[in-house]
Amino acid sequence: MLMFVDRVELLVKAGDGGNGCVSFRKERYVPRGGPNGGDGGSGGSVIIQAAEGHSNLAHLSFQRHWKAERGEHGQGSNCTGRSGEDLVIEVPVGTIVRDRDQGFLLRDLKRAGDRVVVARGGKGGRGNTAFKSSTNRAPRTAEKGTPGEERWIVLELKVIADVGLIGLPNAGKSTLLSRISRAHPEIADYPFTTKYPNLGTVAVAGGERGFVVADIPGLIEGAHRGLGLGHAFLRHVERTRLLVHLVDPLPPDGSDPVMNYRAIRRELALYSAALAQRPELVVVTKLDLSGAAEVRERLARQLGREVLGISSVTGQGIPELIGQMVEALDALGPASEGLTTTEGESPKPPGDREPNPTDASGGGMLIGLLPEQGG
């Protein structure tokens, strides 16, 4: 059984920098060879990168601790230690990266190839060669490598789609998606059949262009407080540019379709004021059922706006609905980019500063009188 995961917490640890080396050149006929201790290598960084081929975060749910390779220590003969390899963690496009403890946004990965350094590798310490001078020809001091950054991060996936299908459970969202695209969501005659968002591409203009539609699992009253799967569902609606609100004309529980429509609108407003202002098409489904046309007319009259009607079984009204979607998306123009941080920047929590140098000649922690190594 496939598992859909849209939120994970990870502990990421960058590699520590390697220590510098204290070493002196020792060979025949060179009595005063001088220092030749190499620098330590830098530690690898932890990078989160958006990549195609991942639909959710399930591949990260079984491993919570991720650690990059540390830098190797410097050696004699001025040999610099090897730097640690960066650890690149691939996530789906649309993933938001946050610092768990501080709560601030690190990066919104909206395109394939977008990346952010979430933990920067430590710097390698300098060997004793770097400390030689005219007054100190045989330094016995080297630097210790700085530790790599470590933090807890939260990865949240928000589905990226042009159109979001919303409504109460069993309103016909999955059936409509399967009718207008090649997606194959689970469909059954009971509520909450859809447990995670499904995406489908709708081809128009003879296949020359298209747009992405997301089937958002059914919302219920109290979703903004987390009832049902509340925030887990509403989170995916935020990315969409256009909402298509499907209304069941004959709910199985006998409730009023108009009140059901207003309940979902209220949940959207309570969750996000901006989401409530998103452009919306109102559609009454199951128009092939007796009484559905009357419900459509009553809803249009009470809302004072146009209400479309469709039947996913017979196909009635679906071409008109697709045409309205295309017109609305064209009127909205290209999708906005949203908030991001600077490319490759690794924001730090307040108070997280680089180590202060303890020696006037350079930064880092000093090691005094380390054992000598022959070159």
C-alpha cells in the first residue's frame, strides 16, 4: 500500500571541519626544514533540493537523522585534509523548509533544482605552516576545525496546482478529476475516499496547452481547528490559483446544499483570509439526478452569482466548466513566485554566531603543543 506523507521533521548535522596538523620537515641534509603541517578539510554541508520524481515525503519518513561527511585532518608535507562530501536530500517540488525551533522560513522550493543549505559544514583548521613568521620559525600551534551546524528542520509539502477542487466529502471531486484528466484517484460511494491530494493535467487547445488540477480531500466543518484532517488538507489549497467549489445537490445526510456551501466558505475564511479571497467557480455536481437542477437554481439565486452544473457520469456541462477554468486562469495571468530566501543562503537562529578566534593570527580554536608528525 502506497503511503502519502506531506510533513516530516529531520535532524540535520553538517560535517565538522578537520583539524590542522603540527608537523616539521624531516629529511637528510635539511637540518632546518621548518613547519609543514597541512590544513584540515572542510566539512560537508546538508542541502535540501527540489527534484522531479517525488510525489511526497514518504521516502524521508523512516530516517530522521541526517549527517554529512566530516573533513579529514591535515597531514605532514603540507597535505590538506580531504573535504567532506555535501549531503543532498531530494524533496518534491513545492516543499517548504522551516527551522523547527525558531519557526522561520528557510526556503520555499517551488521549482525543480531549487535548493537551500540547511546546515553549513565546519571550516578546516589551519596547520602550523600557516603560523610561521620571521619571529616564530618553528610554530607548534595548529587550529582545530570548527563544528558543523546542527538543527531540526520541518519539511512541509504543499501541492502546486493551478486549480483546486474543494467541497464536502463525496461531492464528486475525484470523479470529476478522473473525467477531465488521466488521473486515477480512488473512487467509492462513501465519504473520505480520498485521503491525500491527487493531481491531474487537463489538456486544452488540442493538447498544445494545459493546466494542473488538484483533488483536495473532503473538508468538514471545523477543519480550520484541525478536525478531520483539517490543516493537512487546507495546506494544499493555499498553492492553487483558482478554486472550483463542488456542491452535492442531494447530500447523503439530508443536509441543505446551500448551508454546506457556506460552511466550507466559512472554513476557508477562518483558516486564511487570503484564501477566502481566491477566485472561485461554484459548481453543482450530479446534475443527472432528479432535483439537482432545482438546487442549482436556488443556490444561484441565494448567492447572486452564476452557478455551473455538471454530471461526471453523462459528461453534461464538463466542456463549459473547462472553458470557464481556462478563462479564469488566463485572466489571473502567470503564477506568482511567493517568498524565498537568498539562493544558497543558510539563515541562522538569533545568537548563533561564528566562534571567536583565540589567536590574533586567525579564527578558530587553537591547539597548543600537539604531537609532531614527520613529513
